[in-house]
Amino acid sequence: MTDGYAKQRAAAPSGFFEVEAAGLTWLDVPGGVPVAKVLAVGPTSITVSRVATVAPSAAAARRFGAQLAVTHNAGASAFGVGPDGWSGDGFIGDAPLSLRPTRRWGEFYAEQRLLPYAQRAHRQGALDASGLAVIEALAERLSAGEFDDELPPARLHGDLWAGNVLFSGDSVVLIDPAAHGGHRLTDLAMLALFGLPHLAEVYAGYTDAFPLADGWTELIGLHQLHPLLVHAALFGGGYGSQAVQVARRY
């Protein structure tokens, strides 16, 4: 890393850059995945350390997976809670992101991650009534605890697609989080949604460091529903129908 990299947005919503800074600081844990360092932040801009990128490698991907398990293991006080030192909601991309502490994962995921975006996508014509009903039926089962397990809240990046994973040195550096307490599979699922080089090595490194329950890969789609619905709400296109197809598997 060398000098700083600044992002500016004159009409940024209140807290837009400040919650990003809080998330980066919260994710910076010993032994975890390296993150871009916050150099300065204000209402209309953030400056972070510049990242020197390299070509992706299997070894770096495997190290990243092991480090991600450490980051997740740092934990959170509740599902849905925001980063330490932050009060209020956050953002995922340009969409608002609820950060309301919740005791059970399924209730949190249904009420804060699926329904708001499905309803917005429906209002905007990106999700028809029958598709909305599919999401609502799954959300009801989530709220009832059908998919809950014994894993405690993990410390999530929250927007872990390939564009926010920069291969650098012998691992990666993370940028642009939507950090919150959630289920660790959510970050792993996001990595798979739009593709990441050497993803199998990331998963291998992760599960070596933190073994997951048998059949965990079968739940990847469930955890991809949130970003799919966010994309449906923001961009329309085929994201709404893709989300419905995934939801029908559960």
C-alpha cells in the first residue's frame, strides 16, 4: 500500500462514508483479512490507503479463506448489528441497509434483508406479484426459525463480491464493506454470486480454519437472495426472476 485513494460524493446521504469507515475499522482484526486503512472521512468523502494489486493466485485465495474465518470469528453482539461505534442504519451500494440488532438469524434475514428489497422491487416492477409471494412465503419460514442453527453472529464484510476483494501481496485486501453481524455463509455466498478467481481454494482455506456443517453448500442460494433482491431493487432486469428461481429451491 502506498498513498491514499479518495472517493467523493457531494450529495452523499447522511452517514454514507462514515458507516463505511466504521465498517473498515471494525473488520480490521488481528489475523483476519487485511482491509484498506481509513486515512480520512467526512460527510462527502472518504480516503483510504491505496492497494497495490497483483494477479490472483491459488495460494493467496487459500490464505484469504483462512483469514476470512478469523474475521468472522471476531463476532458481533447480534444479528443485524452495525459496526462498533456506529448507530443508525447503513448502505449496501446505493441502497439503504437496516442495522437493527436481532436475536435470531432467520428473523433478521427475513425482515431486514429479504422483505424490504423484495417489496421495493415489486413496487418498481422488477418482481411480479407471484414472485413476491414466493419470497414472502420463504421469509415466513425463515422468521419461524426453520433455517436457524447454533452458529453465533459473525463479523461480516456484508458486500463481499469480487470487486471488493483485491488480490494484493500474499493474500487480499478488502474494500467497500456493508459491515454487520450476520451468518458467516452470507459472505461465502456473496463470493460465489458473481464469481471470484480460485473460489474453491478460498472455501478450502476457510473450512480448514473453521469446519462448516455438512451440506453447507446447499444453503449458498438462500444467502444469495439478499444481494439478488438488492440488485432487483436497484437495477431491475432479470434479478427479480433469478431471485424467485433461487427461492423456489428452498
